Amino acid sequence: MEANVRFTHQALVEQSKQGNRSAQYQLYGLYVDAMFNTAMRLLTIREDAEDVLQESFVEAFKKMDSFRFESTFGAWLKRIVINKSINHLKTKRLLLSSLENEGEPIEENENEGTQDFEIEKIKIGLGQLPEGYKQIITLYLIEGYDHVEIGEILGISTSTSKSQYHRAKKKLIQIVNEL
């Protein structure tokens, strides 16, 4: 049955590439909720997420010819949503004023102190992080991007992504400990 789902999506993508509005609407229906959730995790403001979502689908359907099945359609669309979300934040000047690496050493112990936190406290803590930190944490921990990909998405170096993640994690731990 999973092969049928893949075939259905491939057929819908191919039909969408040919301008078939019905196929585009079906693809929209299949992906709208997941892509909205992705935008919301980054933007946190419903209206902004809805705007970015619509812009992302418009761009995706305009650029369907560039989709070559090198990844799933969902992964390709998610990259568009994330890039549009980040561009939206940049235009609103919500990114940290400086994402430059200040030479702070990066510790590799990724699980430091996080095992004991409750999920609700972490959610509250994420909501209190500065936007730049929230982006790095979201892209790395929730969206599953590595630091090379985060660097490309945000236009920063890999080492800057790592150091910002380290600082964001440290700040999140501090916030959660104070709750």
C-alpha cells in the first residue's frame, strides 16, 4: 500500500507540473497541515505562518519543473517553507543582530542536563528564547537539519551554527531550570 501512496504522490506531482489545478489542490490538501506546523514552529505567529504557507505553495507550484524527485515532494516543499519563514523573520528583523562566532569553544556533550526536563517546561522555555536561538534549536532538534544545512539556510558558517546552537541550548537549560 505504501508503494501506491508514493505512486499517487508522484502522479500528482507530474500532473501538477503540467498545470493541473485539481492535482495541485490535492497536493495542497496532503501537505498543508504539516507545512503549517513547520512554519508555526519557526514563526510562532499564526497570521505570519499562514502568509508564509500560502507564499510557499505558490512558489512551489510555480517552480514545479525544478522538482526532480531527488527527494520527496514533502521534503522539497518543507525546504521552501523553512526558507520563506526565515526570510520573513529577516525582513521583520527578528534574527539576532549578530550570529558571528565569538570564539567560544563548543562542547560535544549534546545531552548535557536535558534528560530530566519535562516536555512542557521545554515548550515554555522555547517560547522564551530569543528568535535567533529558537530558530537554531528548532532547525536542529525539531526539524532535524545538521549544522551544515542550518548554515546554508541561515547564511552563516557551520561553526557559527554550532556555537549558536550551544548557546541556545545553554540558555534553554537555564530558562527551564528557573521554571
